Amino acid sequence: MIKVDIRNGFDVGCFHYEVLSGSEVDKELSEDKQYGICNNIQKQVSITSEFGVDQILHAFTHEIIEAVNYVYCNKEIKHGDIIRISEGLSQVLKSLGIRFTLDGEESK
Ligand SMILES: [Zn+2]
């Protein structure tokens, strides 16, 4: 299994997106009933750390596609398609043994 630490963020186009996590973020996300949020104005992705590796993989993959849609696709990909693309892509990543971590270690 390949564990990719996402805490240092990622680049899309000429932008760097920060990844936010931790108890404050978990609280905000659970209030919104979300696992992740992509703020394309602030270039920040918030990811829940409450639900383990599969949820982090799924949520982070989704938010990456949100960022790519904003930077490269002029927001033309409809949200339903973002959901379907990220569903498929996270399945591919999972089958390749790739997991995203927020603590440098494999989560629960
Ligand atoms: Zn979304």
C-alpha cells in the first residue's frame, strides 16, 4: 500500500491548494454534513479525519476534481459528473493500493 501524505497540499495549474484538517475542520464539516470542501477562491481543501482511510480517499479525490474543474474546465463539469468521476477515480486509486493520509500514518 502506498500512503500519500496530503498535508502539504497539491498544485493545480499555477495554483497551490492548501489542505486543511484537524478537529476545527472536522467540526465545521460535520455541521455542514460534508466529508470535504473545496474552496476555489481561497485555494483550500478541507478534509474530514473522522471516518478513516476510505472516506479520506473518497473525499480528497472528489475535492481534487472540484479544483481541476475550476482551474482547467471553467466549472463546466456538472456536480453530478464530478461525483461520478471521483467515484470511479477513487476506486482506481484504491485498487492500485494508494491511500491518502492526514497524519503521516495509516488512519483507522
Ligand atoms: Zn462536490
